[in-house]
Amino acid sequence: MALYLKQNDTRSELQKRVASELQEKARKAAEPADLPDGVTDSQYIKGTTGTSRFAWVWILAILLFVAGLIALIVATAR
């Protein structure tokens, strides 16, 4: 025989229980996780230095090299 549900009760007990369990799991997943505090978790930065004053010189040298390479390719293609 089939399980008979009343017309005014659209959800069975199993459906209600599963729905409440899924809602509880969703609530737990939505809780904020332990985020790093930025002090003890930044040990990988120890011993590194910031960008030097002459970083622009390296950028300029690379740009000049690329421009020269392009000029060489254009000149040999003619």
C-alpha cells in the first residue's frame, strides 16, 4: 500500500527532517572561517626587501630592448 498523506500536509516527516538538516549544513557553511591575522601568517615575507629606487631603470632598459628588437625585425623584413 502507498503512504497516504493528508491534503493539508504537503511534506512528509522525512522531507522535513532532510530539509532541516540541509538548512543546518548551509548555516554552518555560511559562518565566517578563521581568517589569517596578517601577523603570524606573514612569515614568508621575512627577509625580503621592497622595490629599490632604481626599478625605473630596469623598466626603461627592458622597454628599450623591446623597442630595439621590434626595430630590428621591421628593418630586416623590408
